[in-house]
Amino acid sequence: MQPTQIAGKMPPSYKIVGKYFVSSILGFAALTFLMFLNADSMKGYHFQPKLLGLTHIATLGWITMIIFGAMFQLVPVVLQVKLFSEKLAEAQFWIFLFGLTGMVLSFFKFDTFLLAIFASLVSLAMLIFIFNITMSMIKVKEWNITGTYIATALFYLFLTVVAGIMMAMNLYDPYFKTNHLEYLKLHAHLAFVGWVSMVIMGVSYKLIPMFSLSHGFSLKPAKWVFGFINAGLLLLTVEYHFPERTIMLPIGTLLIAVGNLIFLYQVYLIMKSRVRKILDVGLTYTMVSFGMMFISTALGIFLVFEKFLEPGYLEKLVLIYGYLILLGYFSLIIVGQMYKIVPFLVWFHKFSAKVGLEPVPMLKDMYDENYAKIEFVIMNCALAGTVAGIAFGNQTVMYISTGFIFLSSLIFMKNMFSIFLTKGIKNGN
Amino acid sequence: MVTEEQVMNTLRTVIDPEIGINIVDLGLVYDVIIEEAMITVTMTLTTPGCPMHGSITGWVENQVKALEPGYEVLVNLVWEPVWTPDKMSEEAKQELGQ
């Protein structure tokens, strides 16, 4: 028997990770509340101040904020390296929060001067993050596929930032030779596919088997996923730097779609070999999220043929496409995985040193699973309701559905804060 | 003097906080050796790089020390042989829905 070399003695700072997590949870509640208040704006053409503001609360205040926190927690654990600098992570947090708040307000007021300034601050925070994680990762001794995906996602985050700041400058003082709205598609797909989805996929290869106790599956498809998605993104990046659409658009889109499908096959292989047959709420969310990924991928292919679609129909499809990616695929997997990651983070911080000395709770005892199940049903029904509301242009359905999404985010927030506030137990396990 | 069986029984109180099943029924404990004033527990975890690694081994150490305070306790965490689901007890398998 070989003794282990694994150290696991590099726990990331609870304070830093917790700060990002709590902000993200509040960001989600703020997002759903503002969606409810502005439900009548979730229609028509997507390039409008309120929708841009809401989208950036979702992508930055909720999704990217949680990824930042999760990376600070997971990179040291999964890759067995120490975070390069906690001070940088702290500075990044405040710059990001300040920049993002100003950026969202600038979008709502459509003040392009302030937008350029606040977007620069957000970009600075992201560059600090990229630097911090890169400096941590160059010390990795045993590389794995999750590390490769995360490193690649960092590269796409950098491209997203560059594209974003260029667009902010272009809004203030137009200089693009291509169409701003076409370039927006590149910015969005670099963010969605290159940054967020790449992180989700890479982390899934590690976390889903860990949580479902899967063994003996092949990770070969994950390498194909990587190749297809990068090839597709490369083609889209080149394509959107030219004013006219070419054959690169459908080919690039198809390559990404094939990559996504192979990823789903990879997830199927992992889940097929799982020991934990009963799915808990965290993994159930995760599986529904992948279903949403499938639907949005199909829609993405359909949208390649936009010039054949009637404008009113196209506007709705674009909104539904973005909505399913942000609130369906991304949000559902984040909510689900937070039911797995946050209990661990808090448990490790509060109870790790007490094991064997006094009774400690199990992770699932740190939140109310019944509430989580109710939240799951409400959130998914309301998501479907919102899609129907957009599709049929029905304002009443939109208000009711976004109201219920807000309600589900409050239940989620309640459960998350229960976890953060968990105290020890007095009588056994 | 403490017996190996007593050590195994006390290890049944060490529960994987994520799975909710004790490490003996999960098949994570490979061997217990008691010699002179030293108890060596050879064990593994379900996944290499498991973030619970430090907590579970610490728990084992504390639990065994509490059983026999005069003894040194060594937790030898190994990855060979690899843990496989067939190492679990029937009760554990049932609990996980198999």
C-alpha cells in the first residue's frame, strides 16, 4: 500500500470565499427582484438599457461573483496549490463590487461616459483575478483535466474583458469598423461558452463524480469536448471581427454544439457509474441545468439562420436563448452546486477541528431539504412560465413568473444563510 | 488492552459528513494494527483529493485516541488499492439506493 502524497493542507481563507459567496447570493436575490420590477422590459430587442443592466447583474453580480469565490475555494483543493495572494483577492472583491454597481447603474441610465469608467474598474478586478489564479496555477505539480479547463476559461475571461471594454469605449466614442451589435454576440459567447461554461464543465468532471460517488468511467469524451468547443470559439472569434457573416458562423456554432453534446454524453457516463443512485437536491438541480444547456444549444443552432426569421419572432427567440442560458443552464447549476459546496465550506471552517471531540452535524443537516425541494419546483415552474411569457408577449404571465422566481431566490437565500449560521449540535449525530 | 475489533467499532462513529455513512461501512478502512503502544489505521477515501481528507483522518485519530488514550495513533492514508463501491457493506449500498 502506498502512503498518500496528497497534502490538502492549503485550505483557502473562509473569509475571502464567504465574502464572494454571500455577495453572489444577495446578487441573485437582487437580480430576481429587479427582473420582477422590470418584467415589462423583458420583451422586444435585447439591446436596451434595462436588459443590459439586468444581464450584467446576472453575468457579473451573480454568476461571475460565485465563480470567483468557487475558484478561490476549489483551485487550491483540486490542484493542490496555495492561492497566490489573498490580499489581491480582497482588493479585487471591492474593486469588482464598486465597479459592477456603477456599471449596472450606468446601463440603466445609459450614461456611456460613466459606463466606460465603471467597466474599466470591473475589467481591472477581472485582470487581478486572472493574474492571481494564473500565479497560483503555475505552481501546480500534478495537472489534471479540470485544471486545463480552468486555465482555458481564464484565457476566455481575458478575451471577454478585452471585448467588453472595447465595446464600452465604442459606445462612448464610436470607432468600430464592424457593427457594435454583431461584436456584442462575440462578447456574449466568449463569456457564456468560453468563460462560464468552460468553468462549469471543468469543475463538473471533478465534482459530479465526487458527489455522486461515480467510479470507473472514462474521461476521454472530455478531451473531445475541449477540442470541439475551442475550435468553435476560435472560428466565432475570427468571424465576428469581419462585417459580413460567412460559413465560419454555422461551422463554429456547430462545433460548439457538438462539444456540448459530447459533454452531456460525458455526464451520462459519469452518472451511469454512480453509486449514489438517489439524487439529492443539489444533483437534481445540476441535471435539470444540463437539460437547459441542451435546449439552449438547440436554440443557438436555430439562431444561426436568423436572416430567415421574421424580426418579431427573432427578438423573442434571442431573449429566450439568453434567458435559458443565464437563468436555466447557469443559474440552476450554480444553485444546485451551492447546496453542495457551501455546506462543505462552512462545515470545514466551523467543525473540522471538532470532529471526534464533540458531535458535529452532517452537511445535509445544515439546511432544510424540504424548503430546497419546494424552491426547486417553484424556480423551475417559474422559469418555464417566464419563457412562455416572453414567447406569447403576456405581461401578466411575466409578472407572476418573475415574482415566483424572486420567491424561489428568497427561499434559496434563507437556506444558504441557515448554512452560514449553522451552530454545533449538543446530542450526538 | 484494546482489540482491533474495538477499534473498528469506534471507527463506525466516524461518518463521512457528505455521504452520511460511517467509514467502516463505506469500506474505507483497510487495516488496523495494534502493536506495543501504537495503533495504525490504514484507510483510503472515496476520491483522491477529497476535500474532506484532513477532517476525516483527524476524526479517526481523535476517535481512536479517545478509545485508548495511552496509545499513539497513526492514520496511514493510502490510494492503493483504489477504493471501489464493492468494498461497501450491504447496508451502505442499500442506503445509497443500490
